Amino acid sequence: MTLPLPGVTAPVELTIRAARQADAIHLALVGDLDAATVHVFEAAVAPLAGPVVVDLSGVAFLSCAGVRALLDAHERIPSFAVVPGPAHAVRRCLAVTGADEILCVREAVAA
């Protein structure tokens, strides 16, 4: 049973905006990066060879499936970096999984 909560909305999809900058391909994610949406991220990074910067500041929820997808991209793409943004949930997920020790984490999109 699902109870509606007035005034509470949650992203039900993941959108990715890609832009080629001088230093890298920048991917800006908006929504949830979880088991239901990870295929969208994987399809977006599949053709990329790097360098890539993934802006997670628009991500409301990051699951273990999302972390795994980020780590897989990091292993495959040379010069792969993530920008967690200000969201505590994203930073916390990267920290408790240890992904922040493996991934190149930037504080800003520009190097």
C-alpha cells in the first residue's frame, strides 16, 4: 500500500545532460541513480572514452547500484571524476561505501 504524502515529491527517473567542455565531457545527472535508473547512466557513459566529469549535484538518491555504476565507469574510462555536490545523502553514500577513496572526487565541475 502506498500512502500519498502531500507536498512530497521524488524523482522517478534519471535525466542526463551532456556537454563537451575544453577539459572533458561533462554529464549532469538529475533524479535518482539507483537500480531502476542505472541503465540510463550506463548507456550514457558506454560510448565515452574520457576524460569525463559526472556532476551529481542534481541527484537526490544514490543507491549501491548507482555507486557500482560509477565505479565501473571509473575502471573503464581514463580520467573519470565525480562532483557530489552539496547533498548529504550522495556524499554519505560515497563515504560509507568507500567509493570516495577510489573515485576522483572534485568539489567543482571545473578542474
